[in-house]
Amino acid sequence: MIATYLDSSALVRLCVGEGELSHVEEAMSGLPITSVLAAIEIPIAIEARFHRGQITAGERDELLEIAGEVLTSVGKVGLSAAARREAVAAARGNLLRALDAIHVGTAVVVNRHQQRRGNTLLFCTGDLRQGEAAAACLGRDRVTVLPPL
């Protein structure tokens, strides 16, 4: 079975319907996984769009409802000690923001669990630097970086 780790940028794109979504939609039809951080990052990203004047209050409320549905459909992994260690390790060789490193570190831990079950883990992101770090940890052939908006 193929599982896909989706970082928050990929999930935000799905919620708001922006850009090329075929990889994200395919992942959602399989075994989608993310960090518990996504449950914080996604609503905040939607709120930021409202505060920047990009969406109305009504659109914000609708997108927050969609985000809730999306997050319910995705398996969420906690921030374990192993994920924290892997996040720091991923940042050693790559210029990463802390939350991006946490996503990569969590994906490395999830990958180990999936491999023990005979499954393959893919990684999907909208962030090029995060994609490079994930490729260094998981293999380039298992990482999809969504095209820029």
C-alpha cells in the first residue's frame, strides 16, 4: 500500500482549491498522513488570507469548514521524541524553517513505520526547500513538490 505524507502547504492548497491538485487528490484517496501541526497551520493560513483582505469573512468561514473536513480525513501523527530528533537532523543539512523541519522529521518516522508494514511512503509539499530536505531523507523519487502558484 502507498501512504502519502502531506505537509500543510499541500493541504492548504486542497482546502482553498489553488494550483495543480492531482497529487494531493490522489493522496487523499489513499492513505493520507500529516503532523498534528497541520491542525494549527491550516486554519491559521486561512485566517491570514482573511486578515490580508484576500477573502471575505464568509469565505473564511466556508474555508475553515472545508479545512475541518479535510483534517478529519487525514491521519495525524503526534510530535514524538523521534520526530523531533529527525527534524533537527533534517535541518542540519538543509536551510529549513522549524515547522518545515518538523514535517520532514515526522515523515521520516512515519516512513519507518510504513516500511515495517510493507508500505511505501510518499511525501507531497508545496515548498521547494522542504521538498529538497524530504528528498535527502526519503529519496528523490518519493517526493512531489507541487508547481508554484
